[in-house]
Amino acid sequence: MDIERVDIKTVILQFICPDKPGLVSDLASWIASKNGNIRHADHHTDSDAKLFLSRIEWDFDGFLLDKNEINSEVILLEQRLNGKAVLSFSDDIPNVAIFVSKQSHCLVDLLWRVKTGELCMNVPLVISNHLDLEEICLGFHIPFKHIEVNKNNKSDSESKILELMNEYKIDLGVLAKYMQILSSSFLDKFPHLINIHHSFLPAFKGAQPYHQAWERGVKLIGATAHYVTKDLDAGPIIEQTISNVSHRDEVSDLIRKGRDLERVALARALRLHLRRQVIVYNGRTAVFT
């Protein structure tokens, strides 16, 4: 698929370490010493955890180190500051597999955003446990892989999925209304997944959250995009969206509004992830927007 590539190449450093005075100056001075022109610098101190979190982005052009040399120096930085770093480059475009079942709204929205260049990623394949959305993928010229899943073949199905993820060199999986729970064994082998959940977590976990919300007479509904963990619907939250509802709304109205919320929340979360604006720590996220 065609994607819009950014002309200005940048280096992005996400860094976590124990908090102490002078860290902002330390990081900025290191970048400046290598002729780095900083474009964005965002920092946060978690006082309870006594942690310093930072996202710094600078121009690659003109920087005195190549990619391998930057990586080596970041390792030394980790050791010196007792920290953990994630180093990225804006011209590294990830391969993303989209998982779906029967509902099309999130899939169509994501593929459209990729086609128009809004989401800077490659989509080499779509994986589904049903055949309903194959024609949509063909329209976008995306390979569609149907892998049936039931209680008797779940292990074999997940093995086939993992083989595809390896074959297509997938960096990230997106569960865009994939109505299956991935096993702990699968997540041990491939933990890099974002899910869209049709409720404002932590409320209304599990099945039929809009039915649950309607029965409780809520005045707001929401959708939540989060990283997938072994604890169902409990992964670190990236993005949440909400909409007002009234006593006149039926369950069908909540579902209709919910589809809009799901599309927006998932697209925003994925864009934040792709732009390396999310840092996960202690089971939660810091999102630098």
C-alpha cells in the first residue's frame, strides 16, 4: 500500500530511569554534543514511582553518529543512568497485521487512513477467523488470510497465525474487532498487540458492554484502545473516547455511537504508537501528545 513518508528523518529516544536532578540537561547536552537539532522534548516525573520519563526527537541529518553508533551510545547511556531506552528512527516503517472477525468498521477505517498516508505503516496482511471481510481487503489489495478458530483447534490456529507473523515479518498486531481471546502461549511468543475494546474501561469488561451500559442507564459510553496483556481487557490504556447518551437511546443507538468511538480511539492509539509517543511503565502509559 502507498504510504506518505516524512521527508525530514528524525531520531526518537524514549527513556525511563530513576529520577534525579539534571537529567533533562544531561540528555539534551549529549544530543547537542553530537550536533543534534532537537525538534521535540517531553519529560515527566512520576513522583510516586520516583521515575523520570522522557521522549526526545531530533534531526538525523547533520547528526555526527550513524544508526549503529547511536544505538551503541544509547546502551552506554542506559548503563550510566541505570535506565531503559527505546531507540527509533522515523524512516523505519513497521509491518502491521490487522486481525478481524465479521465487523468491518475498524478495518475499513484503518486501511483508508493508511492509504491516505495518515498512518505511516505497511499492512502486509489481514488475518480473520471468518470470510466476511475478504472482499474489502481485495479492494485495498491486501492479502487476506482466513484461519478458522474453534475450541477444538485453537492451538493449531494460533500456530498458523504465528507462522504468518514470522513469514510477513510483522512488528505489530492490531485487534480491530477480532472476537477471539488470544492464549497466554500466543502472547508469550508475540506480545506486541493493540486492541480496541467497546467500552470505557475499566467499566463493562467482557461481552456485550453496550447492553450492560444501557441496563445501567449510563449517560456516557466510551471505547478504549489498549495494549494486550494476559489479563483480559486490562492492558495499559493508550486512548479513550466518549459520547453522550440519553434515556431515549436504545441499545442499537449505543452500538451505533460505539462504532464511531471505536474507529476514532483505535486510529488515535495506533498513530500515537507509530509516532513513538507512548511509554509503558508499571502497567500504565505515559502518552506524550
